[in-house]
Amino acid sequence: MSFKYSAIGLAVVSAIASFSAVAEDQQSSIKETNIERITVTGRTFNDYKVGSSSGAMRGDIDLMDTPQSVAVIPDFVTDEQLATNLSEVLVNDSSVTSGSEKWNRQVFNIRGFELSSGSGYLINGQQQWSHYVQPIETLQQVEVLKGPSSMLYGQSGPGGLINMVTKKPTYENMFELGFDTDEYGSTRFQLDAGGALNESETIRYRTVLVKQDDQYWREYQDGSNQERDRWLGYLNLEFDITDDLMLSLKYDHTQDKTGIDRGGWLDSDGELIGGKDIIWDQPWAFTDNTISNLGAELTYHLSDDWKVKAGYNDQQFNRQRLDSSPSYTEDAMENGYTINPFDRYDDWQHKTGYVDFTGTVSTGNIEHQLLIGANMLDYYYGQLRDMGDSVTVMPGQPVPRPDVDYRNDDTKSESDYKHYGFYVQDLITINDNWQVLAGVRYDEQKKDGAGNNSYAVSPKFGVIYSPASNGSIYVNYSKSFTPQGTVNDEQDVNDGLNLDPEYGEQYEIGTKWELLDGSLLLTGAVFDITVSNVTVTEQLETPIGDKDSITTQSGEQRHKGFEMGAQGQLSEKWFMTGSMMFLDAEYVRPEQDSLNGKTPVDAPEWSANIWTRYEMTDNLAFNFGAVYVGERFANTSNTIVKDDYVRFDLGAAYTMDIMGSDVSVRMNVKNLFDTDYLAGGTNNDVTVGEGRHVSLALQAKF
């Protein structure tokens, strides 16, 4: 793939490199003059740097003691950006690229590998079925765990995992109200409250309520716009049963209904068919999601050195999808296109559980941080579907809603499996300079029917060398195990086919440095990932009936590259977070295979991002951000290219005291220069980048 040099791409790389040099110079100066730096607390705005990740090692382990590349995105960064969904959060890590957003769900890739909606996402370390737009208002931080994590989490992809950490109850009373809107009339109301429920503070709570009504800019062919209606309720309770025993109960419920916009269609030259505004789906098509999570966690401190933690979560996910299912054709504007309407009801049930024993022991002068645990997943899926007749549609002439109803189907399609895993991990501290991580896991997935069971052993090994107290260099080796389940796409030739697992392995070497008295974290990593028995879905040049794609398995997929990141405080008033990635990704298959040597969809060679805040006064701050994504292919045959793009964002916030309460007003402008661009997705479901977008928010803290 050719690379078009971008000023912002080079600027971000240069900025990160220069920050490193400046930070080192400042730290050297501090040491030479023996000046003590003083950290001022009680600030109006927060720091960007997070020192630990709960997901990378299944415990709050310092990032410097983690032999793995991890990016942690705290909620106050995404609050500044007025993010409303997970895609707008993950734009803060360039190793994550977006895929399709059709059917009111979001697809992501880490290091070029697509995350599975069943095994690519965690909530507080437990697998989450993520076939919908994840709510972010309940999250304290989002952790991007890069590279295989199967040793701790079992079935998961080679690129990594997304771990979403929810907000916890507070001891002190807090009450926040928020409201934001935009130029289209979208609104979002938020309430976030917490505190102790009794005088002894042994019972605490945290609750979040959200009501959102969105108006989108793209139009259906009757002139109406796509709309979204969402509400969310979240409650987390903590009970200190004794000084050593704590019970946490969590419940959240999401209702999310939206019209369907599968995305734009690209012709063979990569140009949008019909322009950037047109929605090919019919205005009566919608998805209606109802999701609830009920969970419990028990933490017991056995001694000063050992504790046991057990948790369980029951996720119920029900969806009605009334779909017009338009079939891609390049001459749709001249000769029309076909819709294949259906009404479908999906019932997903994810039941997860785990138990972890963690503790420290010493053998002579060597310290061991041990983790011994097990987790499980009980998965069920059921579907009802009623198909309608195919109809030819001319652009600008919408057709009436068909008489289809999933309740007409009395033959429910069902599938289920159970997954179990057992793991042991030991972080060995040999001395102040050397640490070794060793771990192994055994996995077993059971399905009904002969030959459907899967087994795997996933090791992980890492070494950390710390040449200084503020820096480390690490290497790691890890493997991934990803059961593929069954092809579940009515437009796929192999719909219903049972797929074999994919197996991956990674070699990674990286470095981490804390500078400016620990206020700035710089990271870098080089990685090499190979996956065998690769599952590939290809778009058919000539559809077979109503089938326009085919899923097959063979060969390997190899992704090599490097990444850099910076996060934290550069001066008393200047904060930043930024990253960049170079990626060389290709399929390695038999020479006669048409995919051999091709690059996967949405795997750019270069990507970069930066977000900064500069505080003019104690009450006024300005933000600047930029996102660069390089050229990407829109189809597996690599004949259609999506151009690289740069998006600039700007923001400002002012905080004031009104009757003893902090009230802040924020205005953000996304895509400041109204750049035309294509985001994730293939040639028949590409996400069309939004033009200049102005948002306004008001928040009050009591």
C-alpha cells in the first residue's frame, strides 16, 4: 500500500518525539539542581495520565510492571471530547481503527485484527456480548489491552481486547447533572450520583441515568433523517459485610431504538454512489435493543497478603430488527436496487463467572505475585425470522413497509455452548532491575454434536528490565485462541457453517518511561503477530441469489508494526495524550489463492492522534485535537481504496461557581475544517465521515 505523507501525521510523530526529548531535558535539569517539584491538588481540571490497568493482569498492577502494551483512556478525557459512544472514546488510541457501524453496532480492529462481538470486549474483566453501541456514561475508564490475552481471558482475538471499567460507589456524596446538544437538535441528559447510605459508610452507591435523543445528518430517500432514542439506568451498590469481606451488586438496563443506516456504497473507483447523504435502507427499517446486566462480586481478604475475588454476571440481550436489507449494486442510481425485507428477533444470553486467588509470597529475596483462577461462559442464542418478498427500488421512491412479523415464525433457530478456563500467573520480582512473568491457561469449549468441542493451551511469558526507577524495557510472547462459532449472516453463501478456531501468537518488545516526576508516560512497542486458520468474509463480485458474501477459512494472517504513545502533563498548564502506529498487515495463503499477499480491510499503514488541553486560567481551558488515518482498502481483493484523512477538533470550557456549585459550559467543534472522509467499513457498508459538527454542553456539580 502506498503512503501519502500527511502534515499532521508527521506533526504528531514529531510532537511525540519532541515531548520525549523535552521531558528528558527537564528531568535532567531537575536532578542537577535538586529542585523539588510540588504537585498542586484541588485543581479545576484533571490530569490525563492513569498509572494502572485492572484488565491487563487481572488486578490493579502498575503499568510499569506490565510486560504488555496497554492504553488507558480515562473518562475525563472523553468527557472533554463530549464523546457519546465507544467509537469516539477509542479514537484516542491509534492502534484501534473503526469498522462498519451498520445495524446500530460498532466494529473495531486492534492492530488490524477485527474484534469479535462475543469475545473481544470485557466489562470489569468479564466477557460482554457487544453486538450494540456500548453505553459509555457508566465507564470510569476504557483499557485497550494489545496483543493476545487468551492466557487470562480464554477465547479472544490476536489483536487484543477492550476492557470497560465501570464507575464505582463513592464514600463522599456527589451529584452531577449534565446536558448536551448539537446543531441538529440532538439532546442528552445525564445524572451521576454517589455516596454513603449510612453514617458508618459501610453501604455505598453509584447511579447513572441517561436519556438521549439523536438526530443524524444523513437522509432516507423520503427526506427524513435517521433518529435514535436511548435511555440507560445503572446502579452499583457496595456492602462492607465485615472489615475483610465486601459485596458489590451491579445492575444496568439499556433501551436503544434507532433507524437503520448500513452505510454508504462505493463504486469501483472508491467514490460514493449517490453522494454522501443518501441512506439505502428504507425509512421504516429499525433495530430495537433491550439489554440488561445483573452482576455480583465478592471480595474477601484472607490475610494481609492474600485475597479471593469471585464474580458473576447475567447479560440478557433482546433485539428486534426490521430490515429492508438493500443489496449492493454499482448502477443503483440508474437501474435501481433490490431490497430483501425481513423481521427478525434475536435472543442472546451471556452468563459469565470467575474466581481469582491473588497474593504475594517470597522465596528468599525473590517475590512472587501469584494469580490462580478460573472463569466460565454459558452462551445461548435464539432467533425467529419472517422473510418478505424481494422488491426492486428506484432511488428517491421509497416502498411501503412490508407485512412481515417475526411472530409468524414458529421454528426458533437456537445454538449454545459452554466455555471453561483455568489459569495460573506468576509475576516474579528478582531484584530492582529484573522481573519475569510466566503464565499458562487451559481452555475447553463444549457444544452439542460430535466434533464441535474445542481445546487449547495458551501460554504467556514476559521479561521486564528496569535500567532506572522510572523506566522499563520488556519482551513478551503470548498466544491467542479464538473459537469462530457458526456463520450467522443470511446474505452469506455459507450461512450456518460451523467454523474451526483460529490460533495466533505474538512476539512483542517495548519500553515505558515515566518522566517529569511521573506526570508524563511515554511508551513504545514493536510487535509481530501471526494467526493461522484465518476466517475471511469476501464480497462476491456477482451475487448468488440474495447471497452477496462468502466466509471461508485457510492460510495465515501476519501483522507487524510499531506504536508510540504519550500521556500526561507537560507543564503546569499543558496536558496531552497522543499515539501513533505503523502497521504492515497481509494474508499469507497458497500462491494460487486470490487473497495471498493482500491487506485486510481497514488496516491502515499509518495512524495517529493527539488531544491536548491548555489552561488559560483556573476557570478557562482550551482543547485541540487531530486524528490521522492512512489509506485503507475497502474490500478484501484490494481494488477499492479509501483515501487517508486528517480531522481537526477544537474545544473550550469555562467553569464558574454558582451558589456554591461548580457549573461548567463547554463547546466543541469536531471536524473543524469540514473535511470529507470515509471511516470504517467495506465498499457496501462504509461509514461516511460527518462534516463540521458543533456540540454544546452544560454540567453542574453539587
